[in-house]
Amino acid sequence: MSRYSRNMRGYGPNPPDPQWPGGARIAVQFVVNYEEGGENCLLHGDAASEAFLSEIVGAAQWPGQRHANMESIYEYGARAGFWRVFRLFEEFGIRPTVYGVATALARSPEQVAAMKDAGWEIASHGLKWVEHKDMPEDEERAAIAEAIRLHTEVVGTPPEGWYTGRSSINTVRLAAETGQMAYISDTYDDDLPYWLKIGGRDQLIIPYTLDANDMRFATPQGFNTGDHFFTYLKDAFDALYAEGLAGAPKMMSVGLHNRLIGRPGRIMGLRRFLDYAAGHEGVWFPRRIEIARHWAEHHPPVDRIEPSALEKPEFVARFGSIFEHSPWIAEGAHALELGPAHDSALGLHNALARVFRSATYEQRLGVLTAHPDLAGKLAAAKRLTAESTAEQAAAGLDALTDDERAAFTALNAAYVDKHGFPFIIAVRDHDKAGILKAFRRRLENDSETEVAEACRQVERIALIRLKEILP
């Protein structure tokens, strides 16, 4: 099976209403990343100094050496920045979520005590603030286990949320395999939470952000002033708030770092945004764990057919009759590069239609001739497929008057005699009168035109059938 694991569909054109508490139009969630004391440093047993997210432009790791300036910048975040950020959230009565690096938390007992006393959520940000992309799977699994153990020892309770940040391709799966996380946030792929099936278990994913994030104070093409940060947050808020007013509420994540936003020249941008967002009606300021609990209660996981995950026999058994009596189309679709994007009616229809469209003229003609006459002898003898029986009945073709039956019989014979295949129309799109009108009109077409139209109708019938069994 050729399968594409990335999910390009998500919720599609109609995301669910999250039903935020109190009818909120937007959920604005703040994350305070606590990394100071967990970064790369020879004192922490690392091979080189830190080089990521600091005031030092173009910083590079110093192998085998401590970097006094880098260490000092990180220390600012713990010594001064954290307390400035902490006081601001206390002033506004907002409780953020902390992504806490376990070793950093262990080196900051007073800050941890303040977080706990204020009711902040302390989620896990991994064992150390280091890259995981090249870490062997067993090593990363062990690091996750040790992060949970140390976090529990330092905080007093185990983490309910997980975000590595500098993650590997295995991170989400490994964190989910612990079975301990109410949510995982190592994705940036949506404005709403969603469920992800991992190892047979439904894991809630609450996506995070790298754009509404003060990390861009320390990156090229980033924020240079507090006003830049405020303007970006305001624009993001305005767009999402408008969507909420229009009936499609979303979630807005804001990422913060004590050593970045905690500087005096930047904190005012955050203050202005807190003032702005708090001045609107219908704004919910939850911790991420509150979002997780709300989603689990109001939007629990639902088991659905996932065509891309089916083995060939089951796939063909389920979808082999979507194109009338033509299981070879389902067989061909199963061999394509299917993925989550094909687990919807539109997605799977595209895969099936690709096989039909790329088939030879004779193969497509075979699909056309496999269709039954409308209200014909097979229908009278109750020998139609279940799909055709339901479709013809829905259009009232199972309850014809004698005159109507005579008209269909004559038209069927004339059409087949002229074009060589039965008249095909998506009967669920029409009533009896509309079908007869189309029948008479299309009977006058040349056969080339009718082959093209019949093929379009076959695809339309297939889509209608798929919509009855897939989202």
C-alpha cells in the first residue's frame, strides 16, 4: 500500500463549532515557555553552548566551551523576565499554561511555587531544551519518561500536556504512547484541537503557534518593537474574532518566553494586547488543560471509516460497487497514494474518479453498460444493486403509472439502440418529470456527447453514494 501520512484535509470547509464556555467567540490561550536552566550548557552535560532564541544575532554553538553572554541572557529570563510576565498576568487575572522544561523547573523552585500558587498550568516542555531531530527513538523515549518523572518530583503532580518544541518526527507518537497526556501540542496545523489516532488510541492534539510568538524577536524577519508584536497579535485576534461572530469560533495561541517578552522594551506590547483582547465581549482566556477538558467533553472522538487505512479486500468490499458493477475501479484506487485527505466522500471520490478517467475508452464504456435501465426489467424483477434500488425508489421510479412505465420503456429502447448503453442520470438530483425531460433531450444528442455526459453522471452518482457513508 502506498500511503501518504500527512493530513492535508483537517476539518475541511466546515470546521466544528467548538461551543466554547459562555458562548465565547474566541479562546485566547497564552503559553509561557520556561526554558531557562534547561538550555544547552556544559554545566548541564552538553557538548556545546546554546545558540537558539537569544539577543545574540547569528549566535553559534561553542563546542566544549561555556558561553558567558548566552548563559547570562537565559538567566535574565529566570531572574527578571519571569517575574515581570508573572505580575502582568496576575494583574489581568489570566492564568496561562507553562511549557516547563523539567531540568529548568528543577533549577527554579521559587518560580515553580509562584506558578502553582497562582493556578497556572505547568505542562511538560521535555527534559532539556535541546534538539531532538537526530535523537535515536529509544533515547527520546527515555528522555520523555525521565521528563515526566522529574516534572512530577519537582511540581508535585505529573504533566497533563506535552510540547517538546525542538522535536523529532517521532515526538508526537512517543509522547502519546505514554498514555498520560490529555493533550500534545507539537503541531502547528490548525486553529482548533483535533483527535489523532496513535497506536489504536485517540490522542487529543491542541496545535501551538510559531507566528503569534515572541520568538520572532530573536529571528530574521521578526518583531523589532513591542508595537510590532501588538499589531500582529491584534490582527490575528481581529480575524479570528470576526470568524467567531460569523458562527465559526476558533482558538488563538500566543507563545511567550521570559527572556524575550520579559524585557522592558517588549512587555508593553503584550500589555497592550491584553488590554485590547480583554476589552471585547465573548473572549475566553483558558489554560490549555481547560481547552483539553472542554474538547473531550463536547467533542469526544468518533470512530469513522478510514478508507486509506483499509487493506485491499475490505476496501474493495466496501467501495467496489460505488461505480456500478466495477470493482476494478476500487482496486485501482486502493493502489494510489492514499492518505487522510482521501478519508472523506470528496477525497475518496477523487481517487476513484482518477482511475475511471484514466481508463481506456472500452473500460469506461463497460462501466456505462453495467448500469441498469431506469425503471426497466431488472428493477421490475428486483435484481438491481442495493444502491440502484434505493436511488430509483428515491426518485419514485418504483411507483410508476402505466403511462409512465410505457414512456420509460420506449425511451430506454430508443436510447440503447442509438447510443449502445443505457441512459444514465443521477436520479437523486431530479424528480420523475425532470428525468423524463432530460431523457428526451439527451436522446437527440450524438453518441460522443452522450458518452461524455454519461461519464459525468456516473461520477456524480458515485459521489452521492459516497456521501451516504463517509463525512
